[in-house]
Amino acid sequence: MEELRIVITTSDNYLPALRPMAYLLNKYYVPNPPVLVSGFTPPDFDLPANFTFHSIGKMEDYPVGKWSDGIIKLLHEIPDEVFLLLLEDMWPVRQVNVDAVNILYRYMLQFKNVIKMDLYTDRLYAGGADLNYGHVSYIDLVKSDPNSAYHFSLMPGLWRKEHLLRVLVPGESPWSAETTSGTPRLRTMKDLDVLGTRMCPYRGTLAFRGGDSGKLLLSELQDCDVKELRDLGYLAPWEK
């Protein structure tokens, strides 16, 4: 079985967020996983040795309204059957339960009806979830109600590539994919399930809100992490 790979998507406007992300990910995800960063222009700074950068083209060809086009292109260019998808501002704030993540990864490789395994608490508290769906090892599983909000949530989770390609269509922003378009489409695909857990293997924070790359929110980070990032100069782009 291949090792689980993390795929992080970014754009030129958000490249500075990769340095805090890489630092915190390697601090809290141990042993450090292979990470593929998908974006446009490569960063002008070095990434850790376990990170590789993959350009899908020019940013001007993929405005926010064509976000889905870029993801579709990326999915056709990577071999991963199942992968952990993160946006560049989904920074971990505590130790990742890597053992649980790997158990859920193996579960998804076996049960091909699962399009997504939520690693956060998004599906647990979405409303209407089946809280007694089952379990794998010591992990209690929950099943997302297709009629719940954000059934196609982009919060941290494991995704099956072939099913994600079924749901995505060209010409959509990440917000429309999550809400007005992608979620309704996924609801109609009765053969696909979105699962989550009663635990939270990946506890993170969204460093940006509303697509504003100029404003950084650090309130959910531990004080020690904020100090380390500041001492390294990784917060300088927002604190000039």
C-alpha cells in the first residue's frame, strides 16, 4: 500500500502562507508525510524536504471563478487514489492523530463508496448525521446527512479522486462548490457517502477568512506556535 500523501492547494496570492503551514505541519504531523503543493508560480523560498511543488499553469488562467478547473486539472495529473486535501491556510494547531488518519486511509481504500472522510468535526456537528454508522478499530464513524449544509465541505479530509472528479464541474469557485452547486450535486449521487468521526484527527484553524489574504487570524494558534513563527519571520508578510 502506498503511503498517504497530503495535497495542499494554493495560489500566488497565498504563497506566504505555505511557510507557516509547512512549519506547523511538520511539527504536528509526525512522522512527516510526503506533501504535494499544487499552485501556479513556485515560491521564491525553500520548502521542507518532504514537500514538492507542482504547477498547474498560470494563475491568470484560473481566476477564482474557475477554481474547480484547476482542481480538475490537478486530479488528472496525480496518481493518488485517496489523498488528504488541505488548503494552504488550514494550519494544524495540535498533534495530528496520524495513526487514526492512516486507519481511515486504509478504510477508504477498502470501501470505495466513500467519497470523503472528514478529519475535522465538520460532519459530526453538521446536523442530521448518523452518529451510529459504525466504527473502524477504535474510531467511531459518523455518516453525513446528504441534506445537511456543506455536504461537500472542503474542510480537512481524505478524498477519493475518482469520485471527486464526478462531483466537480468547470467554472466554479470553492464557495459555490461547497454550497450552491457542489453540495446539491453530491446529494443526488446516492452511491456515494461522506463520513466523519466522533474524534478530530486533524485539529486546525483557518488562518484567513472570506478569501482575504491580507488579514491573518492567529487566535486559535497556541502562543508558543505564534512566537516560533514570528521568530522565524514567517508572519512578517502580515505584520509589517
